[in-house]
Amino acid sequence: MDQHEKAEILKKKYFYKELILKKKIKLKSLEAAKKIVGVDTAYHLYQQLDNEESSK
């Protein structure tokens, strides 16, 4: 894998991370979210979702 391919992968990862953090898209899998946004961030995002759903 050359530098250009690595740069493209990082570009896509940060693009999707931004979409997730802005709540433009949702991932059904916590494991997938952990890989994209990191463990701590994914936990907090999914905790917020659980709280929102339980308050309805």
C-alpha cells in the first residue's frame, strides 16, 4: 500500500467520522462506530441514543 492509498483511506475515515459526529448518519453497530470514531466517542454517542430512546 503506497502513501496515496493510505491518504485516501484516512480521508474517507475522517469524512465518515464527521458525518457520524454531526449525527447525519447512524451506524447500527457499536463495533463499526468504534473503528471509525474511537471507543470513547462511540460509547458517548450510543449512550446519548439510548437515553433519547428511553425518554420517548
